[in-house]
Amino acid sequence: TYRAGRTAAEADVDAHPTRAAAEKAAFAAINIRAHVGVPLVKNGAFVAGLAVHADRPRAWTPTEVAVTEDTAERTWAA
């Protein structure tokens, strides 16, 4: 998803139907239950990413996702 330049927003990492138990445990170890990940792809190459996490399930709003995307672009520009 990142290399394709698409934002990933997940409301509950434990609810993902194909996520392995080890991956769920890794998220739990760092207190992540929900996340938005924004890749920055420049000239066809993944160069950076910005992630926002929550410690409990969270339904990310379109506005929150857009603000995260805008922050990623502004950070890169800076």
C-alpha cells in the first residue's frame, strides 16, 4: 500500500481478518490499536512515511485522514 502511494487507515488492528497473531502482538507491545499511515512517494519511489496511532480502536474521520496527509506533505516540503 505504501509503495503504491496510498494512505492506510485502520480502525482496529485486532479486527483485521488476515493479520497474524505475531503481528497483533507486535502492535499490542507498542500500544497501537488503530493507525493512519501516509506514504510519501516522490518520483516513483517511497521516500518517507508519517503514521498516527491510537491506543484504542478508533474510526478515523475523513478530516483526520486528510489532515494527516497534509501534514506529511508539508513536512516533506519543509
